[in-house]
Amino acid sequence: MTPIKLVVFDMAGTTVQDKKEVETCFAKACQHMNLNVNEERILALQGYSKIEVFRLLWDEKIGSEHPEYLENVEVSYDYFRMILEEHYEKNPILPTEGCLEIFEFLRANDIKIALTTGFYRKVVNIILGKLGWLTGLDNDYFNKSGDSIIDLSIASDEVPKGRPEPFMIQKAMNLFGITDAQQVINIGDTPSDLQSGISAGCRLSLGLTNGTHTYEQLKDYPNDGLLGSLQELKEIIRPLI
């Protein structure tokens, strides 16, 4: 059986504690722009690139051919970025339960760690910087030195399209020289995370139920297993090493 060489993790809600910060900031931006979006819809759009979400919402409201469509998308996204960056700069950022332990386990077994996210690079760097996870990464956010706690960071604005497309996972595979997706495990806490891993053909695309979504909210989406915390990942990986 082909051994696992790479685990691809989502950030907010999976490896980084999320207490509805993104949902709250996004809801504020929608309210500011008079976009009527309820909490359930916002939750369903978690994990997607937010510029794509604003394009979708404004298309639904006024149509993409409307003369103010592009401007409304840009203004909405800029406002969201402003309040999101301000939040992460001013508030504590912590890893999720079991995150550091599973990172240590993967490094001990020579399995690469890649973080992917629906965030854009500026806010990714705010988060990684406050966690100390930028240390050791080069200008391409690759652990060339071998000194970083993670091996790679990929933001949604560094690929043609973010989740649910598989491009971030595929970019990570390419950078590590992995050609067989059966050597990759993907894990995240949203439906778009799960779909991304399935679209990439990963050995396993796992859902985490203590992040932004519960077991009940994830169970009906295609998946290869739902975990209560990252601590459970160790027992899944052990037989695959």
C-alpha cells in the first residue's frame, strides 16, 4: 500500500481556532453593503474564497451585467478585508486542540504538512506570524530550511481558483514532487474543504466537526470520515505510514 507523504490542512476552524470571527466579519461587510444574507447561508459559504462569494451574492442580487456589479464586488471585498485584518491584528490567535501534537507526529514520521485556506496572503501572514509559523519559511512560503513547524502555506489568491476546486492541493503536491494523490490526506471543517480533497483524488478527505461545522452539518456531504478533533488523525495515519 502506498504510504502517506503529505497531509493538507485547512486553517481557520481546523488548525487555527475559529470562534465565528470570519462569519462575523463577513456578516458585517454584507450588512454594510445592504446584502441580505442569513447566518445559514454564510455558514454554507465558509471555506470559499470571499471574493468569489461576493461575486456570487452580487450576481444574485443585481446580475453580473449590471453597471455597478464589479464596483460593488470590489467595495464589499475591500470592506471585508479591512475588518478581518483588523480583527486578527488585535486579537489572540491560537492553534486548535491537538494541532501541535499532530504536527509533531507528522514531522517525526517524515510526512509533509501543508496549510491551505480560503484567505488571501496578507491575512494568512498575519495569522501565521502571530502563531510563529512563518519562521523558517522562504519567500514562497516553503520550508526550504527545514526549520519551520509547517512545510508549506498556500493562500487562495495564489492559485487559479480556491476551494472547492482542487488547485491548492495540486499545487502542494507539485511543490513536494508528489504525483500520486493516494499519498495525500486532506482535512478541513467545511463542505468546500471536503469537496476539494475529493476533487483532487486524495487518499482520504476528512471532515473535522469541532470547527465551524458540526457532525450533523457535515455528515451528508461526501467524505472519508468525520473526526471530533485533530487528535483522532494520528490513529488514522498510523496504519498508512
